[in-house]
Amino acid sequence: MPTLDTLLAFLGISVLITLAPGPDNLMVIGQSLARGRRAGLAFGLGCAAGCLTHIAWATLGVAALIRASAGLFAAFKLAGAAWLVWLGIQALRSGGALSPAAGSPPRPWQRDVARGFVANALNPKVGLFFLAFLPQFADPALGSVSLQMLVLGLVFIAQTVVIFGSMAFAAGHIGRLLARRPRLGPWLDRLCGVLFIGLAVRLMRSEG
């Protein structure tokens, strides 16, 4: 098991990484603004859960295999970008229908969790990040490296849930204030759609 000093150092760096502007937290903020903090929180939980796949891949060495194969890496990037574009087109075509309306029943939170999970799980850059990041804090002298990486990954997920939840709450509050003006609804969805498509372009243009 990692030592307490290692866990605290890892936690501090993880918080800074999660707070830095990136695809996941930008999507959480965008979802919260357009659809409310409930949707943003659910999307953030999905993103955090998606990290489990990357932790498993890093622990099992699958991420290293993907990194070594240009074809596999390109395929994962294409799948992730296609998913983001699809989400973006949905938001752009909604015309404000995706924004929470007064008195309307909320959309099932499981759908937003699933969307966040897929968006994160299909991003190979996240997998390669864990592959490079987790082993730096694992010490073979302390036992199983795989077990240490699993523990560190769970710590990363826990702080991600807290930070994404805080972002969703704050952005959702702003979104509720904006939603009191019905004409802003379509623009919030358009902003969310452009954000998703922009992140897809950024993913495809990024280097391996």
C-alpha cells in the first residue's frame, strides 16, 4: 500500500490536475449551465466512473499496448471524437429543449452518467495520462505495484467526484439564474454543443 506521505502528495497533485481546464471539467460546466446542476453532477460522476476503465488499462498494461500501436490509438481517438460530435449535434439541434423548463420532469440522471462515462472512457489521452502518472507514485518495495496503482486511482476518482460536484453546483446555480429568461435556453444549448464539438476537434488534433 502507498505510504501516507505518498497519498497526500498524490492527492495534492491530482487536485491541481483536476482543477486545470480540460475536456472533462469543461463538459461538466457546460452540462450544468445548459441543463442544471443535477445533469452536470451526473455527467461528472460518469466521467469519474470512466476513469476506472483507464485505471484498469494502466494496471493491466493495455494502455501501453494502445500507445505502441498508432492504429489502435487513432481508432480510440476517432471513436471519442465521434461521440463528442454526436453530443454536440444533439445540443445544437435541441433549440432549447434540453434546457430544464419550469415544472417539467427532470431527465433520468442515469442517461447523463452514461454519457459522461462513455465520453471519458473513449478518450485515449486520459488512459495514457494514467499510464504515465500512476507508476510514478508506486514503489515496488511496498508490495504489489498493481494494487498501489489501483488505490491511487481510487483516490484520484474520489477527489474528482468532489471537485466536479462543486463545479456542477456552482455552474448549475448560474444556469438556473439564466434559465429564468426563456430566450437564453437555446443559446445555452448552442454553447454546450459548440463546446462538445470543439473538444472533439481538439482531441483529433492532439498528438499521441
